Amino acid sequence: MEQYVMTPREKNLAAIGEIAYKYGYTVEDMLGHRRFKKMVAVRRECIGMLRAKGFSTTEIGRIMNRDHSSIVTSLQTLAAENG
């Protein structure tokens, strides 16, 4: 019996899903364009997690359906929040 191996994209979306689920959101919420304050904070946490995994801002942008400049801004905000 062959074992299913997740693609890198599927692994990233699963990790995003875990963070989203913790706060009552879905992967679709994180990849969507709604900008509720709480949702943006959770999305920023997902972006921080991807950055910690070593992804570039362009790669994170592709994963999160955003422009890399939006990712840069999110990472700057995350750094400011964490002092």
C-alpha cells in the first residue's frame, strides 16, 4: 500500500489551517481578502510562521495570495508588536 506524501504547498496550508483553527477561522479566511482586525492578526501570525520556516517574502506572498510588499509590512508590524 502506497503512503500519501503531502506536497510542500499542502504542508504549508495545513500549518496555516492549524493556526486559523485555533482562533476559529479557516484556511480560506486566511487566504481571503477580508480585513477584520482579529483576522488580520491571525493572518500575520501565519505569515510569521512561514517566515520562521525560511520562506522569502515573495514565496510567502504566493502562499498567502498577497503581494510581497504586503508581506513585508506584516512582518514589520509583527516585529514592532514583539518589540
